[in-house]
Amino acid sequence: MNVYLALGIAITAEVIATTALKSSDGFTRLVPSLITIVGYGLALYFLTITMKTLPTGLTYAIWAGLGIVLISISSYFIHGQKIDLAGMLGMTLIIAGVAVINLFSDTQLHS
């Protein structure tokens, strides 16, 4: 499996799980709670596949950076949570940081 596909699946599963975690209302709602548990399980499984090839720091930078941005967007649309200008600026810097690592850093080389 392509390492970036595995990472994409891991990030997607984590975003779904975290969004469902908010909807689970402290694990008092069954369906969102189950989505949370299965989503995090899938996320961690595909993250381990990614880490067989990519360095941990790079993997985590992409995972965390994209996760923050995608969860913020998801929370905006699903839970009505607003993102202010400072939040948008911060997320832009996170995306820029992930791009710099991927484009210019030697850490992207396979270990």
C-alpha cells in the first residue's frame, strides 16, 4: 500500500473519530461512541503502516497538522463551532509548516 494513502486513511479516520467523539456526548450516545472507537482503531492501525516507512517526526507532523485543520473545518460545519481570524492564521501556519517539511526537509526520506 502507498505510504501516503495509508496516512490519508489514518488522518481521515481520526477526523471522523474526533468529530464523532464530540457527538458522543461523553460516550452517552451509542452510535457516535462506536464510530469514535472504530475510527481511532483504524486511524492507529493505518498510522502504524505509515510509520514502517516514514520517519516518526514527519508522520506526526503531517498527521497532527492536517488533523487540526480538518477537524476544525469539520467542527465548523457539523457542530457550528466558529473559527476566528487568529485560528485561521494559525492553521495556515500549520499547513505551511507541513508543506516546508515535505518540500524542503531531508526528514521526508525513508528511514
